[in-house]
Amino acid sequence: MSTRLRVAVGEDSFLVREGIVQALADAPSIEVVAAEPDLDALRAAIDRLSPDVVITDIRMPPTKTDEGIRLATELQSTHPSVGVVVLSQHASPSYATTLFADGASQRAYLLKDRVADPGHLVEAIESVAHGRPMLDAKIVELLLGVADQRRPGLEDLTPRELDVIALVAAGRSNDAIAEELVVTRRAVERHINGIFAKLGLDESHGVNRRVVAALLYARSSLGS
């Protein structure tokens, strides 16, 4: 029985689509099962083939606006086990915040120039397939307003705060975290506020602090 990850690709540009397929052709852990040019065809392929991971352009027909983001949101309800790698020509913090809203952990947001590096694309596919979020370094910089991805604070978290942020990164709600750690919801909220403070994440960033904290923890746990 094959243990390769089954991947469906959605990209309206033939050259880019074929470039992705070729980039993954030599990856022993990946099997591309579909390569579609628009949102409707990609949806149909997902329903028909049940891939492990979907790679989608952020903009595809029919409207070429935010189809990739909307598809990722839909799949949280219709195919919750499917990981999604969204590709974009430009870095957009607002798209990143939407993509990772509601604790979505099986999501990656990469700039299209990463496709030139098959290893990076394979890493993103394997990451989301195992429930680990990934965000392009350039978008992390925009979200945090700094050039250094390794913000201070992770090493200052208490063991309990590390337990909490690990569960946040896994997409758990405050209620679910409270139940798992056998503490009150109020205690979880206090821990999360403490984590935000230690990571230097305040409301002035204008982004979802929970998302950024989860991404920072995921990057740290992968040693990046």
C-alpha cells in the first residue's frame, strides 16, 4: 500500500500548473492525482479523489479574486482532513489572517517564487498534511512588522504556557484546551494573554494574534 501523499493542484496558468506538477514529479513522498485550471474543476476533483493536500492559487477563474482562500475555508467544513497550500504572487497579510482564522492548522501560505524550489514545496505539503501551519517568511515579516522571524519570548514561556500554545497551534479552542489540561477556561485565557505579552504581540499589530502565536510556535518546533 502506497504511503505517498496524494495532491490535487489548482492553477489557471498552464505553465505554472505544469511547473508545479514537474516540481513534484521526483518527490518520492508525493503523488499528484489532479491538476485543474479553475475552482469548479478543482472542487470536483477533490470530491472525486479525496486528496490529502490541495495546492491552490489564491486567484483562479471564475472571478480571479480570492478563490483559493474561499476554497480553504470551505474545506474546513466539507473536507476537514485535507491540508491546503495556498500560492500567491504577492504577500498579503490580510489573506494570511483569513486563511489561518479559526485555528486552522493544516494550512500553508507561500509566495509563488517558492515553486522554483521543489524541496520547499514538498516541505509545505508534508507540513500541512501533518497539521503544522506554514507561512512564507516574507509574510511573517509583514505580519509582525519586523525583519527578524525569531521574535523573543518563546524561550521565556513557562511549561504550562508551552502546553497551551502547542494546543493553540493544533487548532484547539479555549474550551477544548481547558478540557484537555483540566483547568478553567478563564485560566486558559490568562495563559494566552501571557503568551501574547511574552511574544510581543499586542492589538496594535492589527492581525489575529492567536494565528501569529501559533505560527511562531510551529516554526520554532520545526527548528526553523
